[in-house]
Amino acid sequence: MTLIRIALVFAGLFLANSGINWLDQNVNVNRVYGNALSAHMAKNDLTSEVIFIGDSRTHQGVIPTEFTGAIQERTGRNVPAWNFGRPGMQIPFFYFTIEEFAKASGKWPRAVIMNASYYLLCRKDWMNRVYLPYFELEPEQFDTAADLGVIWPWEKWYWQARQDIPLLGSFHMVNTLFGMLAKSAPVATLNSFESYSKHVYSAYSDELRGYYPRGNIHIGPNDRRKTRTFRDDLACDNFLQFLDKLIVDAKQHGTMVIIYEFPWAKAQESPLDNAMIAYYQTKVKNITKRHENSLFIEYDHFWDYRNFVDTLHLNNRGASKLTNLIAEWYIEEIGIIDN
């Protein structure tokens, strides 16, 4: 009887692990992001010459097909691009994503164009909630994260176990999902699958090429976000080592790294906001100045409110404006004709 009970316990754990893994892979939008950037990277168009990378603002604010069309119209050259910006994505995973792209395609892109919003440069708690559980790191990538101080050396074993055994890593996801189902089971279930399908299409389709459109509605002229006022220098300095490493590795492969501050609504402009942005911009600029294959683009990044679907993200109009501006930077700063 004892052996039968033990067998039943293991069978139950196996079924629970399999069920949670199925939910995780078929309902959880965060898993879409993580897989598209790591485990399922090869499903993307690996011929892309330009990679856009950043957080949800890039994800919803840069249109690869429009960028390619703008370059084609102005220069006659076809420059395929892909948007790998994803919600909550921070600097360490910029590096890992480009590394995964290079591994899958056998080459580095010609240019990496990234937004460097100040809240992406630190906050380990955010990284622990969003990316370490869903981005499938290789053992050597865990080692890199530990070597650069983003995780403690012992944590790589913890995150590796969570990655390999869904039952250990998905309690938060299951609690969130069951909470939604408890409120409105049919609606929540349908919404979960619908949202999942939209994000899968955005992540892999050749029409959107990683871009997630938000429509044409806009905020009001006085709408603004509450200013974040954190200066976690130790965490930021550790995170920024990944930016330096990305630029160094990019140089070895002839890749240019272009960094810019993502647009903010004009109502967001204030002495405190300007001080926060300038503080973190200086950290980024100090890195780009050390490398000839990187640059920080200066421009007026406070825009009219009608370009924003909410106080953080661009609507379709704003995304089109930013995309065409980036195309101009690409032509002017990189030089579309190989010299």
C-alpha cells in the first residue's frame, strides 16, 4: 500500500506539473514574450538587419514594416527590421535577446536601436517578477547574470529549478488566473485566450513583426504619470554592465547600437521629471561615449498628448511619428550606403 500511495503522489505531482505547464504555455501572455525572445526565437524573421528593443513602450511604439518602408522610400534599400521590445523588459534581457537572435540566425543585426527609459536601468524586483520566470536562460546566461551582479550566485540554481519545473515556478501565475476565473469564469477564460492569441500574432506574424498596435484614442492635455523617484545606484550600475557588454560584443560583429529617450507627453515635463531623466541619461551617455559603435540620440522627447494612448505608451499616430524619426536617425547616423 505504501508503494501505491507514493506512486499516486508522484502521479498527482506529474499531472499538476503538466497541467500548470499547459496553462502557462497557452494562456499566460508573459510566456509568449519569454518564448518569443528565447525558446522560440527561430520563429521570428531572422533576416532582420535592424532590431528594436526596449520595454512595452517600444513594443507598442515602433512599427518595423513602416521603418522598412520609410528606408525603402528614401534610399531605395530594403532594410528588414523586427521589434523585440516587450513589457517590463530591462537592460540585462536586451543583451540576452540579442544574444539569442545572433545564436538563432548565425549573425548579429546591423543595428540595435533601443529606448533607455530610466526605470529600465534598475529594479531587480521587477526583473524577478516578469523576466526571470519566463525568459528561458541557458546555464551560461545564468552564469553571466551572476558574474555581473544582477543575481546572487546561489540564485541561478533557484531560477534554473523554477524554469525546469513549472510546478515550482508558476504559483503566482496560477493564483492570478484562478482569481480572474473566480470573478467571471466564462468571460475571464475567453479574454485570456483572446489576449494570448493577439500577443502570439504580434510576436510572430510578418505583418506586425513584433509590434503591438494600441489604436488611435489619445489622452487629455493634462494627463500625466506620477513621477518615479528612485536612485538605486548599485542595482543600476550592475544592470548597466549589460549595456556595456552589449556594445562591446556588438562592435566585434560590426553592429551599431543607437540609444534614445522614449517620448513623454508634454504634461510630464517638470523640474523633477527632467532631473530624473537627466540623471539616468548621464549614466547611459557615459557608456556610449566610451565606444565608437554606439551613440545617444538627442532630440525633443516631450510630445503632444494626441500621440499617446495612455500616459506611457504611444497610439498608432505616435508610433508612426517615432518610427519615421528613427528611420531618419538610421539614415543619418549609420549611413545607409556602406562606406
